[in-house]
Amino acid sequence: MTLRTAWLRLLVLTAASATFAELAARGVAGPAGFAAGGIAVLGLSWFKARTILASYLRLDETPEARRIFAMVLALYLLLLGALFLAPLA
């Protein structure tokens, strides 16, 4: 992936994150919409982080390091998602 493609992908993902966050903050669909919006923002942040790791830090050249970073990032985002959803249960 070229840096231009990565930059464009980050722009689109950031716009989508902002849209989900705004809709969730307004409470458009109640508590369920708030939870879905929060999880969507976390999911989009995972894609953004993978894009940054692969393109800007050039981890696409070392698949093993990319896998390790992706696993740590996924575990961290799962923890954040659980902490986000815990008060809504």
C-alpha cells in the first residue's frame, strides 16, 4: 500500500469514526445505539491503527511483527470494548 492510499484510507476511516461518535453521542437509537456506536468507533480505530502500523511503520515488510502488533492491539481493543459495555449491562 502506498502512502497516498494509506492517507486516503485514514481520512475515510476518521470521517466514519467521527460520524459514528456523533450519532452515538446524540443518542439517536437509545442505549443500544450508543453501545453500537462505541463498538463501531473501536472497530474503526483498529483498522486505522493497522493502516498506520503497516504503511507508516512499514510492518507490512515483516509479517511476524505485524501479527504480534495486531494481536496486542486486538486484545487491547477488546478490553476497551468490555470496559465500555460494562456499565450498560
